[in-house]
Amino acid sequence: MLSSMWNFLKRHKKKCIFLGTVLGGVYILGKYGQKKIREIQEREAAEYIAQARRQYHFESNQRTCNMTVLSMLPTLREALMQQLNSESLTALLKNRPSNKLEIWEDLKIISFTRSIVAVYSTCMLVVLLRVQLNIIGGYIYLDNAAVGKNGTTVLAPPDVQQQYLSSIQHLLGDGLTELITVIKQAVQKILGSVSLKHSLSLLDLEQKLKEIRDLVEQHKPSSWVNKDGSKSLLCRYMMPDEETPLAVQACGLSPRDVTTIKLLNETRDMLESPDFSTVLNTCLNRGFSRLLDNMAEFFRPTEQELQRSDSMSRIC
């Protein structure tokens, strides 16, 4: 039996070697294919997990943005009420002063200014906070991904985050004051000549708001420089034009200050981008549309006016 097998192998030596080579190659290729498939599956699983983590981090960051905006709205409202106080004028009118016409004119300007500033400042607060928190969120994600790796340094420690996010105070302080000044001047120019006795329709009011917006969004201070033309003229109310106090220091900057300056520069680049201008303009358009919708409630005809109109139509 063995001798016959041996003789068979000797007779078909080349064929057996070829067959063995083929079978061995198939086996090796099979093992290699299994290894590659396993690597691909592991890589896809890792990418899926990473994508899920990024998605969760993004959604969590958006929820944080929403809660932060809501928590800062009372501060913004208080700042508006302090700088555009109409209640004191209303109190003066109750005493029937001799200059009540002048007070009514001031009340008209302040009321329109406060409503318009509220739309601008709220939209700016929302988009600026989203930019800041998303920039911080990106650094936090990288820090979390680097946990456990030797030699890694935290990119955005809590003290840097706090120092960076405190830059929002410009919008609530000097930026808001400058915005109020510009809008008040625009309101005075467009509505100052409109008599208190003059009745405005909703379409008239919409046109006046458009004219005020054009003046505000095209207003350029003497120090303003916009080389490429894509920079929004409104971003100076969110961040100062001049360098931050940290950046102008010649020396003595700590690593925390350097990181904060880097974050501020990234924010400035984002605010000056065409995409940011598009997003901000979209928010403003929706904000003023909502303002007009609220004002439209006061332009609805009363029941008496509807009855009178119905009677006139029947007569005709």
C-alpha cells in the first residue's frame, strides 16, 4: 500500500508539488484574507465608536450652548434696561409736565431703539456663544481623546476656558454701549421726523425697520479697516478691533495666556468669515421677522372697525 502510494507520488512528482504549492498558497491567502477582514472590521468598529463619541460630544455641546444662552439673557436684558430706561420717562409723563411732547419724542426713540437693540444683541449673543463653545468643545474633545497617552498636555485647561469665555463681556459691556449709540442715531435719523400723530401701517413700519437696519449694518467708524470686504461690520460689537490686553504685552506671557490668545484669534477669524456673516444675517432676518409678527398684533382691526367695514361693504 505504502509502496504503491510512493510510486504514485514519484510518477506524479511535479503535479503533487504544484498541487501542494497551490493548496499552501490558498491556505496562506485565506489566512491573510481573514486577517485583513478582521482588521477592516476592527477599524470600522473603531471609526463607528469614534463617530458616535463625536456625535454625542457635539449634541452635548449644543445643549450646553442653549443653556448658556438662556442663562445669559437676563444679564443682557438688565444691561438693556439700564442703558435704555423708558420707565423713568413714563413716570415723568404721569406728572403732566409742560414738556410732555419732548418726553413723548424721547420715549418714541428709546422704545424703538430698545426693541431693535434687543434683536441685534440677542442674535449676536447666540451666534458668538455658539462659536466660542464649539471652539472650546473641539479642544475638550481632543483632550479627552488623549487621556491615558504619555507625554500629552491638556490643550484647554479649566482656567484657560474661563479666561477665554470671559471675552463675552465685551458684547455685554463696551460692545453693547457702542451698538446702542449707533442704533439710536439710526432710529433718530429715520423716525425722528415722523410725527407722533402720524399713523404708520405695518408695511410702513417694516420699511422703516429696513432703513434703520441698512444704516446700522453699513455704519463704519473712522478706524474700521475691511480689506477683503467679506468681514461683517457687526463683529466689532462682539470683539474689540484692537489687540487684547494679553496680546500687547511684550513679555511675561504665561502658557495659559498664550493658549487664550490662540483661542481668541481663532474666534476672531471665525467672526470675520463670510460663513459667519451669512449665519448672523439669517438670524437677524428671523429676529426682525418675529418682531414684526409681534407688532402685527397691534395692527389688527377691532370688532367695531370690522363691523363698520362690513356695513360699508353692504352699502356699496
